[in-house]
Amino acid sequence: MNAAEAYAETDRITRATASNFGWGIRVLPGPKRRAIAALYAFARQVDDLADQEQPARAELESWRAAVEALPNSHDGDAVLVALADAMNKYPIPRDALVDLVDGALMDCDRNRYASWDELREYCRRVAGAVGVACAAVYEPSSWEAARPRAQTLGLALQQINIMRDVAEDWSLGRVYLPQDELSRFGVSEDEIASGRPGAAWRPLMEHQAVRADALMRKGLELLPLLDRRSALCVRSFAGIYRGLLIQMRGRGYDVFGEPPHLSAVEKMRAVVAL
């Protein structure tokens, strides 16, 4: 399989599954768009393996070994071929890709986190690492300044994902809300299971939202380091995620009924409002 064929497949995966992330990708020039789509497709493959009812440890470990060999070796898999080509064109850190797989492997071993410090490490791997890998493609004016900001922006988006997906994660036997914060605010897992938590739920989730807001503000310090189109890409998906956070707030953090979702018009408004 050549690179053009591989990119065609990763583009297809991105178009089919990237309902939020895909908005930003569209504004990038072709080479960057293809590289980011390859990263997205890789992250999607890894995430899907971790989110199976029984996480696929053996397959994840195979992905880890394959990624450690990139860009010098691949087995013909479209995602790996596209990743190898992207890594040859842009300084995508291999350690960020390995971190992503290691984060997915954490889902094989644990389904609760005692504190934000513990959860932060998980988020750094599954989302901060994606931010770092994408930032390399954006070619910032200062990599040393961009890397920690890109990682922090990834943490912000993952924090919003965790808030949005409480019910879905519970169905997989997982609770990503820190255990010490559940206890501090007086929310039990039985309440999460029922889908009808009590009055303490809103303050607990507002605490999560404040954290997401702070991470987002810090992460968006990445924007001045990027060219216009790369900055617009980041503004697009960050704005959409902030729009989801605003929507959750407006619903009193009821994430157990209809999942938070923005229409196309709402997404455009959210991007403009960022």
C-alpha cells in the first residue's frame, strides 16, 4: 500500500467518525490535513480497542510495538503507512504516539481513579499526547512553548469528554470522575447508576467544569504560536468543545438523558464565540 492509498483510508475514517474534530481539520492545507487525519485515525483505532467490553490488550500491545518502530517499519496497515509518511514530513514525537497506546492500556487495568492527580496522568496519555502530536504538524513558531500548551489543551478536551460521557462510561464499568471528589461532594456511584443523581451532582460537575475552563484557557495560549490556518483549526474544535461545556451547564449537567450535542449552526456559533 502506498502513502496516497493509506491517506485515502485515514481520510475516510476521519470523515466517518470525527463529528467534532473534523470541523477544524477542513481548514488546513492538504498535507497538514492528511497528517492530522492520520493521527486521528490512529487515535480512533486505539480508542475503539480500549472501549470494547473486554479491552483488547493483545491488540493494543501489538499497536504499541508497531508504533515504536515507526517511521522505519510498518506492516502495510493503512493507518501505520499514513503515520509513517506523516512522521517523515513532520516532527511528530514517537513518544506521544506510544503514550496514547499506554493510556489505552491503562483502561485494561483500571476503571477508577483516586484523585485528579491520578486521572490527569491518564488524560495526559490519551488526550494530551494527541495534542502534542498534532502540534508538531501545525509547525509552531516555538516547539518548546507549544508542547506544554498543546498537552494542556488536550487535557481540557478530555475533561469535557469525561463529563459528557459519564453514562456511557458507566455502561463500560468505568467511572472517570475522581473518587475523592465524588466523596467530597457526597455523590455515590449508585446515583450514577440510577441516572438520577441528587442535589450534590450539580456542584460536583461544576467543579469539573471549572477545571476544564482553566485548562482550556491555558491550552489556548497555543494559538499565537501557530499560523493562521492552524490556529483556526484549533479554534474550531476547541470552540465546539467549549460549546458542549456551555450546553451541559445550561442543562444543569444532566448528562444521563439526551447526550450533549451541537447542531451544525450551534457549532459555527461556538467557534465564533471562542
